[in-house]
Amino acid sequence: MQSRLIDLLHLSAYSEGVTIASSNSSLDSGRVSNAIGGFIDAVLPKSHAIPEIAQLYAMMREYPSRPGKMIRSKLLIASAIAHGASFERALPLAAALELFQNWVLIHDDIEDDSDERRGKPALHRLYPAALAINAGDALHIYMWQVVHQAGVAGAFEEFLEMIHRTAEGQQMDLSWVAQARWDVSPSDYLEMVRLKTARYTVVSPLKLGALAAGCAPDEKLELAGLDLGVAFQIRDDVLNLDGDFASYGKEIAGDLFEGKRTLMLLHMLERLKPDEKSEVVQILEKPRLQKTTAEVERILVLMRSHGSIDFAQSVASDFGTRGLDLLHQALADLPVQAAALEILETAKSFVTRKT
């Protein structure tokens, strides 16, 4: 296993050559996805003589095999190239980040009792939850193996920081539901999002790209990433309520079925009459399977009537604008401006994305 991974780190068999990205061309998103997917496919074991372990390997491959957008790993590669690194140098860290995304999603789906992931049943709907947790743990181990073998100075520490903060944000998010807290403020929500989403979605990909090029990350990358990550998550929350399932890839209104504290929910609760708030809280506190579609639609009607969804999108736009300005400053003097432009275009989509 170790020798195979070392071979991957030194060969460009999955990069399809320099046509993926160069200093005078834009990133080919499809080929980048194929390269990352090919790297992960080569890293993860495929078979084992013991049936139970063979099943584990199949479970580990389940989420990586489902087509995802790979926003974070592509952002990492674009950052690396913008800072002057080769695609091959950035590929292992991009694959490790994708492995992180997949094991976290396995655990997240269990914690949220979600039904769907990328248009298919969540892993714990296909297998017992205990086995799904173990598969997520196994992917976690392979993530660290790839980070270690990549040999990029500072990458190990950045992954540590990313996972620490993500776990803290997830604890806040889950605790509010578990403790039936409805006194959560919009500022509480924003802090949770900075921890849970912003770092692993934007901050760490940008910084890991710089590290892959042997550069000390500009402080503005972190500031920009925090704002852009907030914008990304708010927009994700909005899409969860009024997105199109075919393109969004997750259950529509799943956040309401799960009782998630989102910016628009908190905005609405502050504006409801006492009897309306009592009605909404009673619905939200029901176990997921006891909530009816009609009850969730009732909450959506109240959200729209109080302008809560529009408010959330406005806040996302404000964070996005500030983050883009900081990001533009951080990228202005980098050696490969074609890749820097790719980063800026990706960041702009965080507020306007439909998927």
C-alpha cells in the first residue's frame, strides 16, 4: 500500500499531463475531477479475502464513487497553481481533502439522520449505522495517510486546524438541536458557520494550495475564506429550502425536518407572534419521522411571509462582497493569474450558486 501511494505522489498517471492546467490556461474542471477521482480510486483498497473487510472496502468507496462537485479540492488545486505549484504537487492534498469531505459526510448523515446523499440513500440507510461509522473512520485514516505521504510542509498542521474547528462547529450545531435551544442568535449561527463550514470549504483549501507551492499563506486568505465560507453556507441553507432536488443533490427542506437552526429560521422566530412561535417550535421539536410535509410547508410559508429567505440571501451577499474584496487583494500579486481568476470566479458563485 505504501509503495503504491508513493508511486502516485511521483507520477502523473492520473493528471493526464499538463493539459489539465498550466500557467497560461484555465483549469479543465472535468479532467481535474477525473484526476482526483483516479487518485482516490488508486489509494483505496478494492478487495479482501475476508468478506467482512471486503464489505468495509466497498462501503469506503460508496460516497467517493458518487459524482460530487469537488468544490473544495478544485479550489485547493487552483490556489496551488496560482501560487506557482504544479498540478502534480497539489493533487495528493486535493485528494486528501476530498477524503475528508467524504468521511465527514458519512458521519454527518448519521448525526442528522439524513435519508439522501448525492441523490442516493445515505450510507447508514444501506448498511447498519455502526458499520457506516466504521467506514467513515476508515476513510479518515486514509486521509491522514495521504496527507503524510504528500510531504508538504505545514499541511499536517492545517488539516489538524481544519478538523478541530469543524468538530467544534458541528458540536454547536448538533447541541442546539439536542438541547432544544431556541434562544440561539444570528451571531451564534454565524460563529458556528465560521467554525463548521468556512474553514474546510474555503480557508483551508486556499491555504493548503499556498503551502503546496512552498509559500506562507497570505493572512488575507483566511479573512477572505471566513467571509466567503459564511456566504457559501447561508446560500446552501437557502437552497435546502427552495432549491431543485435534481441539481441540489440533497433532500429539499431537510434542515426543517432535522430542526436545524439556520439564519432564516432564527430571523423568522424573532418576528413571529407568540402563538405562531409556539406552533412552529412544537413542529420543529417533533422527531424527524413525525413531522408531516404539510407542517414543514407551513413553516416555509411563514418564512416567506416574513422575508426571512430574502434576508438570509442579503446577508450572504454582504459577506460575499467583503470576502471577494479581501480575496482579490490576496491574489493580486500571485505568479499565475489565470488560476487566480479561476479562484475568484468560484468564490463569486458561492453567493449565486444554484447547486
